[in-house]
Amino acid sequence: MRMRGVFLITGIMSISVILTGCLQGEQSLIDPPQDAAEVNSTENKDSMDTKGQTEEETEETVERQLFLIDSNGMVVPQTLELPVTNEVAEQALDYLVKDGPVTQLLPNGFRAVLPAGTEVLGVDITEDGTMIVDVSNDFKEYKAEEELEILQAMTYTMTQFDNVDKIKLWINGYPVNNMPVSGTPVSDGYSRANGINMIQTDTTDYLATTPVTLYYPTAHNDINYYVPVTQYVDMEGVSDYESIVSAMIEGPQYNTNLIDVFNSSTSLVEEPKLDDGVLELVFNNEILLDEENAVIADDIIETLVRTLTENKEVKAVDVRVNQVEQIFNESGKAYTEPVTKKMITPAEKL
């Protein structure tokens, strides 16, 4: 994205040209619980001194979710305050570039992922939900171990928008069939189905398991956020949703930096039911943080909603506890409606 500079005409005037535009997110069904998912950052505002008078200019900003790299090398979402613009997709990609405009906004311990100097030459969205992203030749200057991080960060940042399902990469005006360094195939595009922060082991039975993206909370330097991890889950014998919930209760695998939010005695007491986009889950009392007051931990609700709404058939999650009439979040607010993903990370269209 190109920004217009500021020209000072000595002794006459100071003019700033700012492009504005904002996309409106959809309303959630209920107010969100305490959200520790992402970090908000605000740009420093510069002041201009003209003839001894200081005039502070404020730039209109909007929250945007970007997928960055944390201190453990995981691709994770962070919400930053970016200048308002009509070119939302180009801007989001620009803010993934190392040493680019995101530099002053990065939380401590996080880094951008696209090679320094990468320019976004253009974007286009097709009717089938494919976003074509054309970047400059500088994009090729990355290390082999960064290849999947780049694909995942670009894909998850762009597919947060409702009308984008996958991305296709072009470099300097030409379509790319394989990534330029390690040769990852991308001719059919790259989507969330390809996974993120993949967990694979020598004992994984790929024929008997299904890749599923689960979200786990973690923390770094007092910053709390959620990490999406794709791991292989055994779907045999029970419904897919029951298998996914069981995997979440078992907790993260092979990464001690991720937090297990469930009591190991937690279990479903009924088979999950999906009705008109709402997935109903009924748990035993072990899911409660405070059984006497029927309080359920905010991290549990957010983990369930983030994970289960990765399936596009699930628009909201209705969490219930067996023989408990009403449950509450940690702030004492009752869950009177199913919880949507939009209350956690508002979705937009480009």
C-alpha cells in the first residue's frame, strides 16, 4: 500500500492527506467474557511545531487482527490499532512485513513474518472466495524454516474476513505453483485446511486420524493470547464434535508453553447437538471454576468457541452444565445466549 507524504509550504500552511475508510463488524449475540486473547497497541502521535505553535494531529485508527510470530516460533493472532484505510487487505499484508510499518506496534517478544522489503503489488478476490495476492521479488528472500510460517500467517490473516476462504500467491505478476525456497506446493491455493503450528509425531496414524485446529491460551511477558495448533485427532467411534472436545480436554501435546484450561475430570454428558448453526454442549460439573456460584472460566468458553467455530457449520456454541439452570462468566454475567466467534474476533468483509 502506498501512503501520500506530507508537504510543508513554508510560511503558508500545513496539509495532511489521510485516506479513511472502515469496515463494520457484525454484532455478537451477547457481550464477550473477559478477553485475554490479543493485545491492543496504539501508535505514538507526533506533533508538529509551526512558528512556535504546537498542533497535535491524531490519526483515526481501527483494530485489525494480524498473525505474527511469538517468542516460541508459533504463528499467533494479535490485535493492533492500524490507521483507517479503504485498502484493508493490502494494509494487513503490509503490516506483516519485517522492518515495515508494524515495527513500532509489535508487542515485546513478537515479530513480523514476511521478508523485509516485500511490497504488495495488488490483491483481488474471486467469486469463489480466493484472494490472489501479488507481491514483489523481495518476497523470495526468506529462510527455509520460515516458509510455512509465511504461508500460515498470510492465510490466517486474510481468511479472517468472511468472504475469503483461501489465498493464491503471485510474485511480480506471475502465479506461483511452488514456494520459492523449500518448494511447498501452492498451485491450488492455501487455506486453513492446510493447518497451522502443526503437531506431528512419528507415531501419528494419518489414515486413522483427522487434522483439527485447537486453540490454547498462553502468556509471554504478562501478555495473554491464544495459539492455534493443528493436531491429529482420532474421530473413530464418536461424533466429530465429541472427538474434538475430548482432544481439548486432554490438553496440548508436546508444548509446555500452552495452558490446559480443563479439569481432567471434565466430560460431556450428552452427545453434542448442532441445530441451525448452534452447537449445544452439555458437560458435567467438573467444567465449573466455581461450582457453588455456577461460574465457568472465561478461558474455557473462549477456547471452545475459537476451536469449534473453525468448522464453518458452527456459528455459535451453547455451553450447558448438567442439572445447572444458569451458568455465569467470571464477571458474574449470565450466559443467556449462545456465544459466537464474532464476540471474540469480529469478522469483516473486504
